[in-house]
Amino acid sequence: MVATYPRMSIPDHAVTLRPGRPDDPQVIAEIWQHGWNDRHLGYIPDDLVAARMQESGRN
């Protein structure tokens, strides 16, 4: 069975892309971590969460 998710609506706002900056990777990693936590915590075993945190150096 394939999971399906509702499509996100995109507001009628322009998107501006800019060149990357030195601090961007850290901010992107934080956004990813918050999203990962939101979708996984409470649904997967705590020992797997601990292993993921250790792998990423965020223990």
C-alpha cells in the first residue's frame, strides 16, 4: 500500500531564489530535523530515534 498525502496549495506569491550562504546548511538541517521529528516521534521505537540522533551527532 502506498501512502498518499494531500497536495499543498501554493500561494500566489513570487518565490525568490538566492545564492547559498555559509550558514544555510545548518538552517536546512534544523528544518529537516524538525520535520523528521514531527513525522516520526511517537510512531517509531525510542531506540531507533536514539540511534538516528547518535548517527547525526545530535545526541
